[in-house]
Amino acid sequence: MNDLALMKTGVFTALALAIHNFPEGIATFISALQDPAIGLAIAVAIAIHNIPEGIAVSVPIYYATSNRRKAFSFSFLSGLTEPIGAAVALLILMPFLNDVLFGIIFSVVAGIMVFISLDKLLPAAKKYDGAHLSIYGVITGMMIMAVSIVLMD
């Protein structure tokens, strides 16, 4: 994969994560309103999962440009939409928020993330990984998510 392709992957991922993070900010804000303990737990979980999201943005941009500042900036900007989502929920969406609207927003965002993961990130990871570690990581991540869903019920 050449530098331009890596840059496109990084920018596309940053854009998708910015779109993905916006409703996360809304969800965190609303959950904190309903129950501060749940809101805090969700905020911590989102903070933890933002680490690999930042890596997914910054690594391709860094390898395309060799510029740490640019890689950090794209990661930072893609994560900035989360507090913006919370502010929008507070200032604009509060009277309209309901379970149906959340379901629609999250299904669209989930579809975007699955597409990016399978169409852009996984092929790029496989190109640089001869040992299939990227596939093992996907399978491990799926197992962890399945176990966590079962444990939450």
C-alpha cells in the first residue's frame, strides 16, 4: 500500500470515527442524565475503546506522512465530535430524543464502522501482517464482545 492509499485510509477512518463518536457523545450524555453511575461506566468504557480508535486513525496517517503531529491532530479531531455530540444533545436534541431515534442513529453508525473495518482497515492490516495477526485480533475482539454481552445480561 502506498503513502497516498495509507493517507486515504487514515482520513476515511478519521471521518467515519468522527461520525461514530457524535452519537456516542449523545448516548453518554443521556445515560448520565438518567443514572450518573451508568453514565460514568459508559464514559469509562468509551474512553477505553477510544484508544484503539485513535490508533486506527493515527497509524496509517503517521506511516503515510512520518508526521506525528498530523497523525495526532487527525485522531484528536475525530474524537472531538464526542463532546460536541453531548453538547448538541443538551442544547438542541433534548426534546426529541427517544429510543427509536437512538436505534436509527446507532444502526447507521454501526453499519459505517463495519464497512470501514472490513473494507479498509482489515485489508490494510493484512497487507502489512504476514502472520494473520489482524484476523486473530478480529476474532478475539468478536469473542470478547460476545462474552461481555452475555455477562451484561
